[in-house]
Amino acid sequence: MRRIVLLCSAGVSTSVLVRKMEQEAARLGYPCSVSFFPIDEAAEAVSFADVLMLAPQAKHMLGELTVRYPNTKFQVIPEKLYAAADADAILDLAQKAAGDY
């Protein structure tokens, strides 16, 4: 089971996205858990995640995180997909980042 973690700042819109992604994964039969962590808990999120997806407001951390955690798979969620809470497209990005297809 894949562990997908979204890294964000406040979590309000991200919690909605997490629920939508879980529903989409269930519809597709993709075994995963989806959760979110605030930016200031990035170290804990990395230790938990198979794929760490950065919300647009956290994308500035990508360089630092990839240097600190070279064995973690990262993906930045495009602003357009995040704003639309496009769970299908974002789950697709997570699957690609995980190497599931």
C-alpha cells in the first residue's frame, strides 16, 4: 500500500483534497493511504511517505527537501490542479512519482 503525503501550510483545502483523493483511489482500486502534514513537520512527513507531494505554497522547499532526503520521491502539485482539487489528476501524478506506471 502506497503512502501518499501532501505537504501544505494550513491544511484547510488540503484536507478536502485528501478526502477526494482517497475516494478516487478507492474508485480505481489503487491501494494507498493519503494524509497531509504541515510544512513545519516535513521531517516527520518524509519518514512516513512513499511519495511526498508539495502543495503550491510549499514548492519553495523542494530543493532543500531533495537534498536532505535523496531517497524520497517528491512531486509538486501544479497550482491549477490544487486550486481545482482535481483528485484524479493529482492521484495520477502521485502514481507516476511512485513509479506505479
